[in-house]
Amino acid sequence: MSATTQSEISVRGRAAARAIRSASTDVRDAALASIAARLEADAAAILAANAQDVAAAVADGTSAALVDRLTLNGERLAALSQAVRDVAALADPVGRVIDDRRLHNGLELSKVRVPIGRVLVVYEARPNVTVDVAALCIKSGNVALLRGSASAKHTNAALSAAVRGGLADAGLPEDIVIPIEGSRDDLGELVSDASAADIVVPRGGEALKDFLLEKSRIPVLAAAGGICHVYLDRDANAEMAVAITMNAKVQRPGVCNAAETLLVHADRTDLLQPVLGALREAGVELRGDERTRAAIDFEINAATEADWDAEYLDLILAVRVVDDLDAALDHIDQHSTGHSEAIVTDSLEASRVFTDSVDSACVYVNASTRFTDGGEYGMGAEVGNSTARLHVRGPIGLEDLTTTKYVVIGTGQIRG
């Protein structure tokens, strides 16, 4: 990416930021309605573009789970349109007064929510991100700079065209959403320019997050990969253990909130046969430690140390028997990426210790890790799931795309 192009992105983004920042809630909501309508009107073109990307992915030998993540169909596209409408229906955080008081000198001080500005999101083969991020940025008064992956280039282009067309239909600048292309080196040059954006969010694996943390002079809000755990406690309900583990691993294995490791209390190895049997029937490749392999009547692969740190994004699951809850917590503390963890237990004490001790963005008791999602949390959509500790943690929604400023009104006061 040339310096001129980077400069153009900065200039275009700043101009669009002024326009969207001053747009009323009604205008922004009208734009979202136009975008939803455009997505529906352009459905045939979008699905045709997606078919090109999917065919190329299959030809390249991409795993079935990642192909699924890339794939759009009529139902998923309709869900994207509905997500845009859901975002429009949410309360507008922009302009919300957080604090309002009179100072001793008579100044009226207000602390209000305002847009961050220009949000650069770098994402892999996740076409839904194009629409989700655009919708959330528009609603929260931000500009969206969208840098998708080459593997979804046709889909992203078609979706971006629909979004930008919807903005134009509503009388807003198309550059409120700016698609960005280029190589990994181009991306490195872009994020090394602090004027290009106000914040950058990686939506992909740990390698992408690490790349941006190394190269970026723009603040990075880490929303990256997930090595998520399900722990079956000594007091786990057997039926629940099967259902939750199956859902966490099998429903959509190519997404970051899918479970990658199953931990089982040493007193409940009786759960391994039904749980792992169901997973095996669903096509999951199992990799177990010695105690796991000894507790079942069928052969599975031996787990290695590398498996505890693997984000498979596929129908593969590492399984380990642990001595007790403390041992499970030690394993999670050592190997988790801080995304989502779940415990299955009927013990209130165990659930309390687990939720208090696990240091991840989202912690579940008797529920699947697959619920870590802005839509499921009532946010309409999400930019990503933040594993950072500053500004926001967990699904990044509307309010998380705002910052604050102080507005001070006086009657002629001067400081002595």
C-alpha cells in the first residue's frame, strides 16, 4: 500500500467521520433500514459472489469447518439483514449523559458518550463481519474501515457494495464504510500510520492479533482467537454433560467460541464413554491423555502437549482427565486465551469457585460456550469478542464503540 493510498484513507475517513458524527439518531437508523433493504434486494448477487469464494476455498483444500464459516446461504443472509434491523432498534449510546454536575465555580460539567471515530477491523474469512461491523459503527456514529481476507474477497465486495449503496440511499456518504484491500505487508504499512484510524480490532486467530500488536501504532483492541474449555465437574449431570459438550464443539466448530478442550474430573470418568461416544459419532477427532484413553472402550489418538494450546477451528477436541476443580482451573489458567470457559456441575460451591477463579471474558455455568456472541447477548451484533482488559472485555457492542468527552458550560468564568 503506497503512502498516497494510506493518506487517502486517512483523509476519506476523517471527512466521513465528521458526517456520521453529526448525523442524528433518526438519520443513522434510516441508513440501517436502507442497508437491510439493499442486502435483501442484492441477495442473488451476494450469494453468487459467495459461491465463488466457497468454490475457491474447497479447491484449496480448506477444512469443512472453515468453509462453513465462509459460506452464506439464503437463511444466513436473511439473518444478517435482520441483525442490521436489530441494531437499528437498539438505544443510541451517542450523546448519553454519564455525569452532570455544577462545579464550585459555577461551571456546568457534563460527561457524555461520543463515537470513537474511525474503527479499523481486520478479519479473516467471516463475511458476516462486514455487515455486523458496518451496522454497529453506523449506529454508534463511527466510520468503519473494513479489511477482510482474500479468501472472502468476492463476498466482502458484494456486501460492502450493498452497505455503501444503503448509505447513499439514505443521503449519507458512502465512505462511512470503507473497504480496504491489500497484502499482509500492506496491512503492516497501514497500521504503522497512526493517522489512518483511531482504533484497530483484529477479528481472527492469535497470529493475526500478534501481528497487529507488533506492527500497529494505532491502539489495538484485542478480539482474537479462542481456546475455549468445557469442564465436567464431579457433580456434573450426565445428560447435560453430553448436550453441552456436543453443542460447544459440534454446532459450528470453525468459530472462536467453539470448545477446543474438554476437562473431566477424575471422579467422573464414567462420563467419558457417553460424551466421547457422541462426539465420535458426530465425526469429531478425539485426542486424549492417558487416563482418558484408559476410561473408554474405543481407540482415540494420544494428546500431546501441543494439543492443549491448539485452536483447531475444526472437528477436533483435546480431552484431559484432571484430579479436581483446582487442577481444571490450573489447566485453564495456563492454556486459555481468555475467551470463554464453561463448567457443568450441580454444585453451587463449584460453580461459584469456577466463576470467581476463571480469568476469561465470558464464563458459563451449565451452558455452552457457543453463546458468546453479541447477537445472543442482545447487542444485535458484535465487532468481535475482546480478550483485552482495557476499555471493553467480551462481545464488543454499541456502547463499546464509544468513548467520552467533557462538555463544560460557563457564564464567563476565568481561572485565577
